[in-house]
Amino acid sequence: MDLRQLKNFVVLAEELNFSRAAVRLHISQPPLSRQVQAIESEIGAPLFERLPKGLALTAAGCTLLDDARRILGMVDAAKDRAGQAGRGEMGRLDVGIFGSAIFHHIPRLLLQFRSLYPQVKISLHEQTKAEQIRALRERRLTIGFNRHVRPEPDLVVEPVYQEPLLVALHGEHPLAQQAAISVRELSAQPLILYPNNTREGFADHVLSLFRMAGLQAQVELQVKDVVTAVALVSSGFGLCVTPEAASSLQLPGVVYRPLKADPPPTVDLVCLYRRGDVSPVLMAFLETVRKFQPESGGKDRVF
């Protein structure tokens, strides 16, 4: 028996009348009668008892009706799930994240996506730039977020937004009394840089701001990540430049001020994914990314 026969059997079992069932199914009675006979022949038992005033289900018919409804329901559910997966409404999204991006904007973006596609399972993976690139190539990652990613033949690097740069400093530092801090003023202060790796990254971007102004930074320490850098600021070891998102990181005594330069200094956040990947979940997520409007992190700063 096939699904069409099962559907027609269920309608007949509900109507218990060949004429009414045929009208509902938009077919004539003889084909419906032949389908029922074919099922009865296949299972070796009658499904209906013919009565003067209509039909009644036999024990075999009652059993088949329960199973048929369950099977047809499973088929409909499978169609729905397959359609949702094809539209990117179901599936799995493996996202590579890093450092300061997780403090403010990326969680908001992910929450937006989850509200639109609650059936998609989101898995976060904290990874360095090199780890993200490797995971994308090995198909362990759907998309990554990072900064200063060079173009790769097999990867698409797409800007998400430009983020203002701030200076993190201790609240008792004299420069904390100012509304903003210039690159020249910062050049006379002990600077904490991060990350301390050999690849082009955020630390190189910060140092380039001094070079463009004809100045030299007074690098006091180089550390692994923004959390360590801001913790050292809290302990009075120096000042550090951070993306605006990091101002959500509140440690004792630390305040944030805009870094002043012309043009206003920013840093790009980008997403990277496999070139040619047109998976529905990725396409749906990229649509959310491209519509994303980050809120200013200024409301989270301590002044």
C-alpha cells in the first residue's frame, strides 16, 4: 500500500460512507472501492463491515486507522522539517568567536538570529584567527568572526561593522578627567598591548595609529587577550586601547574614554566563511548579519 491509499482509507474511515468519502477526495466511488480492496487483499483481512446504513470498521480497520494517522502525521512532520531545513530554519550553526567581540555585539547578533530561527542549534567555539581558518577549511565551523583577516582564495571575508576605539585607564589617572584622549597624549603613557602573537592583528593596528601620527608608543607590556590587558589597567600597570565592545568588561577602577584622532580611529569586525558555501543555515545567518545594526557601547562605559 502507498501513502495515497492510506490517505484515502483514513477519509473513508472517517466518513464511513463511500459516496461522502469520494466527494471529499474528488474521485469517483469505483477507484476508491478498488483501493480499499487492494489494501484488504494485501493485509489479508477486511477493513470494513458493510451494513445496511453504511460502513463500520473491523478490528483490522481500527488498528490500521490508528497506524495510518500516525504514519501520515510523521510524513507531514518530515516534510515540514525538510522544508525548514531547506529554508535555513533548522540545522546547526557553528560560530567561531574571539576576545572582545563576545562582550557586546556578537551576543546581540546571535540572539537576534535565535529569535528568528529558534530551531537552529547554535554552537560557539572560542578560537584564534588561525584556528578559525583551519576549522572552516575542515568544515568544523560554519562562520567565524575576527579582525584583520587577509583575503584567502577559498574564504570570503565580509565586513560586519566598524567599531570605535577607546582607551581603558584607571579612574585615578589624570587623563581620566578628560572627555577624550588623543593619540599624542597616549604616546606619553605606558601602553599595554594585546594580543602578543606574531600574526598581523589588533596590536599592529594600534601601533599603526602612532606611526601615522609620527609618534612612538611606549609599550610597557604585551599580553594574550583583552581581559588580561584590562585587568592590568585595573592594577595600575598602564593604559590600553580596546574596541568599544570591550567597554562592557567592567573591572574595579577601570574607566573608558574615546580615543581622539583624525579621522576617528576604528577597527573592523569581519565574518569569514567558505567560498561557495550556500547552505541554507549560513544564508539565513548572513542575512541577519547584513541587517545587524550594533548599538553604541557608550552606555556601558564607566566615566
